[in-house]
Amino acid sequence: MAEYISREAAKRIIDDIDTWAAGWRDYAKQQVDSIPAADVVEVVRCRDCIRADKYGHCEMQNFWGTRDDFCSRGERRKNG
């Protein structure tokens, strides 16, 4: 399975390295920026969805699932 990281997180790691020779830090950041972006979206698990009740029933799909299930229609609950 592929793994996905944040470009900004990778660049922060590059900034934290003290041993880079002059110019290599910027070159490394350019290389990170040149990596093609993956076409991914964050999923909303049933446990965080406004459409699922505490028993795992989804009102949108008329579906009984587990708290780790997800679907394309999930909407995240607001915190607080």
C-alpha cells in the first residue's frame, strides 16, 4: 500500500537539518515539490459522521456498520 506524506512536513524536516551545504537545502525542497501529488481525499469514518447514530446505523445509506467504516457521503461532526 502506498503511503502519503505532507510536502510541508518534509520541507520542515529539511529545514531542521543543520549539515546542508549552501544551496542544497533549497535544492532538496525543490525536489520535494517536483514529486507528483497523489489524488487522495481524507475519509470520514462512521464514528465521526453526522449521519451515523451511536449504534452504527447510517441514516443516509440505511446501513449498519462499524465505527471504522466510511462512505463517500460522510460529513464530519464539528468539534465542541
